[in-house]
Amino acid sequence: MTTYVITIPGTFLRPADAGAQARIARHLRGADPQDTELGREEDLGLLTVNDDDTFSMRVEVTADAGDEARSAAGELATQALRAAGFEERDAALGPASVTGIDNPA
């Protein structure tokens, strides 16, 4: 099994106030990329929201392959958004991409 850092871009189609952003980050906390060596080195945060309502989620998942990791990360992102009250029509997600691999020796 390999630990992957996955980045999922998105756009809030309705405003996400500080409380909603905190709920999303809290839901993702168990998948915090800061727990990986790469995440610590790169100072990766769970959720970055830009002024234009675009955002990036960065999560850590353990999987056998990149496709499996991207799928699991997408599900985590969807669950976090739902936990904060955002449905698909409220926050569009882009394709998940592998942005780091931490394969312990």
C-alpha cells in the first residue's frame, strides 16, 4: 500500500463562509496531508479557498494504485462538502490528481 497526496480542485457555486469552510476542513481532518513527509515539507493545507470562490482540497489516502487513490479522495471531498451543507449543485469538483506519493521504505 502506498500513501498518496491527492489534490481536488473545485468551485463554490454559492458562498462558503468561514463556518462552512471550517466544517469542511474538520471533516477532512483525518486525511490531513500534513501527516505525510511530503505534506510537512510542502506545508500542504487541507482546504485553500481563493477570492474567486475556487478552492483546492488536499487529502492523504492509502491505496494500491493512483486510480484507487483518486477515487477515494473524490469520495472524501464529496462527503466533506455534504457535511457542510453543499450538494453537487453548490460546489463543483474538478478531476482529482496525484500531487505526491509517500512510499515508506
